[in-house]
Amino acid sequence: MDKIYFYDTGVRNALINNFNSIQLRNDKGQLWENFLLAERMKANSYNETFVNSYF
């Protein structure tokens, strides 16, 4: 199954209409994975490190 990541997880939350606090969420793992990937991509961009991103 394909995965879609967002630079801004607020957009993701808006699309799935879920703004609950982290304690009430059932998608904590997906949010954490998205956060890590987005931050890694941002760091690579800021440092001008050009890499292929894949799993």
C-alpha cells in the first residue's frame, strides 16, 4: 500500500478531520513516522545533502 507524507501534519489532520489530542489518537505511530520523515527531508534540504528517499 502506498504511503503519503506531509511536511505539515496539520494538513493531514484536516484531510482526515481528526484534531484530537495525542492521548486520544489511534494514529500516533503514523504521525511520528510522518514527523521523522519530514524533519529528515528538511534537514537534508537545509544542509544541501541530496539523497534518494526510499524505504
